[in-house]
Amino acid sequence: MTRLKLTSIPDDKPVKLTIEVPAAVFQELAAYAEAIRREGGQATVPAKLIVPMIQRFMATDRAFATARRKAVGPANPPGRTAE
């Protein structure tokens, strides 16, 4: 069996987000949610996959990380406080 990049969705404070996606994208999200359920993860609605997928995409995009470091500087990246 192939290994999914996402295996579970963390329980997080809900944030309302309204977007429109093509039907084909929604169908793929639904299929991914079903694959997570089959792999032994929790059942989830397709919309809850969007944020973790975007986070994973940005975390693994080396060009984005490089651009962010250049724009912000390595000492205090977004989301972290100076210690």
C-alpha cells in the first residue's frame, strides 16, 4: 500500500474559510479523506484536508522557504517570536 503524505488531521480551533473549488478538486479531496479513513485514520470531511495540505505544500516547497528567508531574514521568521 502506498504511504499518504497526510495520515491524520489535528483537532484545531475552527476558522471559517469560504472558497470555491472545481468539482473535480472536491472529488479528489473526498477520495483523499476516504483513503485516510481506510488507512486507519479518523473519518474527516474533505474541507478539513485543505489547510493541512496547504501547510504541507508550503513546508516542503524549497523555493518558497528560500524566498521567505530572503524576505524576512533568518532571525525571526513569520509565526515565531524572538526569544
